[in-house]
Amino acid sequence: MDIQEIARRIVEDRSEIRESTFIHTYGLIKEQIYAALARGENVDLGFGQLSIRVKGQFESASDSFDPERNAFNIVFTPSARTRQLEQHLRAYKKTEPTRRHPILTEVCTYDSMGNRDAAFNTVRSDNPYIHLIGFNIKVMGDHPDCKLRFRSADGKTVVEPAVLILNERNHLLAGLRTPLTPGEWTAELGTQFQFSYHLYKEPRYTSHDFTVTDCDSYTVQDIHHPDNA
């Protein structure tokens, strides 16, 4: 389960907050967590704590940190309630094969109320925030092909996002500066991501066709906030 599914379930429980707001807020919180860890701070998440520890040996109490012998390690320690859940877990046989390659299943847009504003697998050209749903689609890796782009059906136009507002395993949210013209398009994605976070040596690829509906032109005020769409 990813953050999009969590947000969807919260909204289904009659929350007055939009799904897109939950997702955007989560992205902001996540960046603050990364920043805190980069400053050397431990982070209490409520259901557990991220702690920074030092690995390696020290010859004495006054011995200094030596990058040749020591390294920092970020450790997750579950809370007491999280550990209690272990007692209620049950094993079952998994019959569905594990998905390893990236797979795109849908490309869509949402309106200002957090609802899809077009038919299935269709986006509006006046909406600069494009959601991509799938499996193992997190964009990671230093290979030049590790990126997301949109290609028109005739192959003459290629648009790359100005920013990936959300970059999760099963959900991407791309912010565009250049609108997609009405017609048929293909989302193309390359990534070295795999679930263990040990990157593949070579990128894995996926693509997905979708339709852009005819809408009025728009002006992007702030591509970093999906609720402004």
C-alpha cells in the first residue's frame, strides 16, 4: 500500500480533506524528515523512530570519527504499538508473482476538489498536474534514461515535466510548464528502481498510451502545489 491508497481510504472514511491535499502534505512532511536526518537529528514518527547511529570500532573513548573505519547508519525502531501488531500477523501463501519491472496502468488528472476531471486514462490539457499510476514506477538512478517524458502520437513533440511533485513506488505526480495539446500521447518512463532500493545496473522501461482532451489554455502559477490546479 502506498500513500495514494492511504489517502484514498481516509477520504472514503468521510474526511472533508481532499485526497490531493493529503498527498501534497505528505510530500512536504517527507522532505522535512529528510532535511532533519541530513542535519543529524533523530526523527520520531509516532509509530517508530528514525535514529542516526555510528558503525565501526573506536580505539578509546576519546577516539575521533574516522571515515576509513566508521560510517553513519540510519535505523528504524518500531514503537511499542507497532511491535504489538506483530502478535496479530498471520502468514499466507502468495500466489501472485512479484512484479519487478515498472508498469504504468493509468494516466489521469484531478480537479480542484480532488476528483478525476476526465474519463479513465484521459487528462485535460488545462490541468498542469498529471498523475501516473502503476507498479515500481519511482524514478531513480543516474542513467540518462531514468526520467519521465510525454511523447505525442506523431513523435514530433516530447514534453518533460518541470518537476516531479510526487515520486513514489506506485504513484507519480508530474508538474508541467508546457501544456499537452489535445490528441493521443504516450507516457514513457525509465528507472533503475527496485523495491529493495538496490538499484538495477541498467534502466527498466515502460510506456502507456493516454488521451488529452480539448480544453482552454492555462497559465501555471505555481507548479509546486497541486491544489492550485
